[in-house]
Amino acid sequence: MCGRFTLTLTAEGLANAFEQFAWPPEIQPRYNIAPGQPVLAIPNDGSGQATHFLWGFIPAWAKDPRRYRFINARAETAAQKPAFRNAFRRRRCLVLADGFYEWHGSGKQRQPYYFTLRGRKPFAIAAIWETWHGPHGEELDGCALLTTQANAVVAPVHKRMPVILPPEAFTAWLAPGEAYPERLQTLLKPYPAEAMQGWPVSAAVNSPRTDAPHLIEAVVP
């Protein structure tokens, strides 16, 4: 799974990296984005305009949103799962990031690692989103990141990793309206290992209240 990630670029940096999208004027660097927090995303509404979703997908049929908040969905099965299949066909998005964390080990011996693309370039994670409508008129826009089998860089730490889409896949993933799952499935694969890097980082990242640049600095495990 993917349980934490970073987006440390400003709006200017994102505009330089993703010229095809429009960004809010104020974007603060974030070093420890956790479930339940807002994430910056591009929905497949045809606008190319970035917006914020809560990281936590609530199925439209859920009566109690506290019981159903999925932060990840397996890319191999999302198109068939009742909770995700409608969103997979109709409500897809890109979640922007420039790194993600995974943990190795168990219990008190869990060691966090930080993974990025080589050159620290920002990237887009394939995701799905849904608007949950409450009984009293409330609305919650939430998303789940798609995960796939880990590549050779991530696998020694964790068996899963987020689906990082290359720019040439953006158009197909963000096509408005309904899409055939079979056509989308070919896009959802591990990112090339030779294009990634990772290193151990401080256990301070374990607390979602900690959000500072030192979290991504390498440490001796």
C-alpha cells in the first residue's frame, strides 16, 4: 500500500513540470501527506484544472462515511470491486507527488524509506475519486490511489507501490466520461526501476503531525 507521500513543489514548479494543467496560485510544500488530508489532483472533467480531494475514497452507497474510507485500491482488481468499479470507469484522476514513503519490517522495528524518481522530478499517481452525498446535504470528494506490484527498487522494502503514470498516459487516464477498463488496465504497471531511487529516513515521519524538510533526508537505519 501507499500510506504517506510528499509534494514539495510550489505552483510555479508544478507549472514548469506539467504545462498542460492549471494550478492554484498558492501551494505549500508538504513533506508528510497522510490519509484524511487534502491532496492535489487533476480530475477527468476535461478542465485540466487542479483541485483538492480528501485522501479517502468513500463509495457513493456508503451510509456511514466513517466505516468506508479507502486510501488505496489494487490496480489489478479495482475495475471489478463493487466499491471502486463505477469510479474506475467514470471518475479517474491524477494525484500529484514527488516522493512516497514505505515501511520495512514490523512492530517497533519498522524502518521508513523514501522513494523518488531520479532527479527528484514530480510525478502523477493514478487514482479514482467519488463524491459522497450525505443524508443532510453534505458532500465529500474523496480519492484512492491505485497500487501495483513493486518494482525492483521498492520490492526489498514493500511488495506494493503506487501506480506512477508516465506523461504519455495522461490523456487516456483523464479522458472524460466512461472508459473501457480493459483499455485502462494496460496503463497500470510498475514504474521502471532504473528511473527510481530510495533511501532510509527518520522514524519521525511516523507521526502525521510532523511535516518538515528533514523527513526526506537520508539516515543510517
